[in-house]
Amino acid sequence: MKNYILKRLIIAIPTILGITIFIFVGMRIIPGDPLKYVETEGLGYIELTKEELELQRASLGLDRPYYIQYAVWIKDVINGDFGFSFFTTEPISTIFGRRSPISIEIALIAIFFSFIIGVPLGMLCAVLRNTIFDNISRVGVTLFIAMPSFWLGMLIILFCVLILEWRPPLKLIQIWDDPGGNLAIVLLPGFTLGIGLSAVIARITRSSALEIFHEDYIRTARAKGLYESLVVWRHVLKNSLLPVVTTLGVALGSLLGGSVSVEKAFGVPGMGNLLVAGIEARDWMMIQNLILIYGIIYTLINLVVDISYAYIDPRIRYD
């Protein structure tokens, strides 16, 4: 196992380097010049003259050859320097440290709800397969899979505002400052994402459990006289979790960086909203480093998922 973890860590290095090249090239070939217009206090956006534009490029090192720009960027990232936002002049690492806890909380809440709803529902559908409960559940699961998260979020907002006469705060509240206020911000977005993901988890759990029900070791367990509940709990459930863990691992990486629409719908000041703001403001440095951070997080999560396989399924061994 140690050798496997070491090999995966070594493989992760060229993966992350490939991500950096992809991001760097992508940011250079997209149309538009983010430095052409600069926001000024009181005057809005003004267009720089050719001389001002050249000075601005030189100050940011954008007049150098591409390979030098890339090398400088990688060196800064390795040293923990993600640069400054073009428009707020605030260090990106500071902005990331302030916004990321909110997105992490939302992602973890979504994973929590998807697991506690999706796995039991999927197992129940597999045990009661082809019954009325199973058929109704499958219709509901399909409905929630097809339902866009931002639309479900808007329904939940309307329900809270019109029926419960309550609306979540729209400001950044950290959990260590005000746990109650922080929960009011992250709970509904996390629940909204969790409901959609739980439908996917329920479908995967049901399909996986139905396959395992036909395995020889399940027939052997029944032939030995084990109670059906014990067969389901000890043998079927545990072995059904392998594809569920894979899905949740991939989903966690997506939730950390891809819950843009839900964060927008709820007005949550998380990473998704930050990325959208960066794109709208054409904050080139912000976009480049945020996408890199997402790529690193995604790679590490996939590594953890792969390692967790051996602990969930003892049949899996790595050389």
C-alpha cells in the first residue's frame, strides 16, 4: 500500500504540471485583453493608451516570452505566491483563504445529505425491487437527477421567503465567528446540492446492490442460514459502496469548484461566486490561479478515492 501511495503521488506531479500547461495556454489564447480597460475610482472603466498598456504589461511581466512567464508563474506557485487580483490588488491567497471555507462547508454538507439519503434509499429499492415503492422511488430519482440545482435552489428560496418568511443572510460569516449565522448561509445551498446528488447515489447504490445480490457468496451466505438483514448489512451494503465512494469523490471535487449556479442563486460569497466575479471583471490572474487550485484539489481527491478502495473492498490489492 505504501508503494502504491508513493507511485500515485509521483504520478500526480506530471498530472498537475499538465494542468498548469493547459491553464497557461488556455489563458493566453482566449480572445480579449483584460488590461485594455482599467477600472478607476469615480470614472468607471477607462481605456488605456498604447503607452500605458505597454507599461502595464511590463509591470506584470507580460512582455516577456511565454516560457519565462510560465516558469515565473510555476516558481511563484511553488513558493505559495498566487499573485494579486488585478482589480482589488488584494493577494489571491488571502481571498482564497477567506472564501474557500464557505465552499468547503457547502460541499461537505452536500456530500453528507447525499450519503444519508441516497444510500439507504438505493438499498431499500434494491431489497424491494420491482415493487410499488421501488417504481415510485425510481420516478422520483429520475426527476431529481433531471432537475437543475439552481432551479431547485430558487424554489427553496421562494419557499423560505414566502412561506416561512425567512431569508438567509447575504454576507460572509465564518463558522468561527458566528456558527449559527454561518450555518444559515451554507445549509440551504448544501442541502440543494445534496438532494440532486442523492438521486444519483440512490441509482448507483440500487444498481450495484442488485448485481451483488446475484453473486455466489451471497447465495452461500443465505445457504449458511444467515438472516436476510445480516446478508444485506454485512455483505451487500459494504460491497455496494465502492462505486458510491468513486462517485462521491468525483462529486466532491466538482462541488468545491462547480457549485457556481447554486452559490449565485443563494448569494453565497464562496469560491464559485469568486470565479464568476473574476470572469466578469476579466481578472486574468484570479481566474488562472483559481482554476489551478481547483485542479490540484481535484487531483488530490482522486488520489484519496483510489486509496480508499482497498479499505472498502479487501479483494482489491495494489502492487
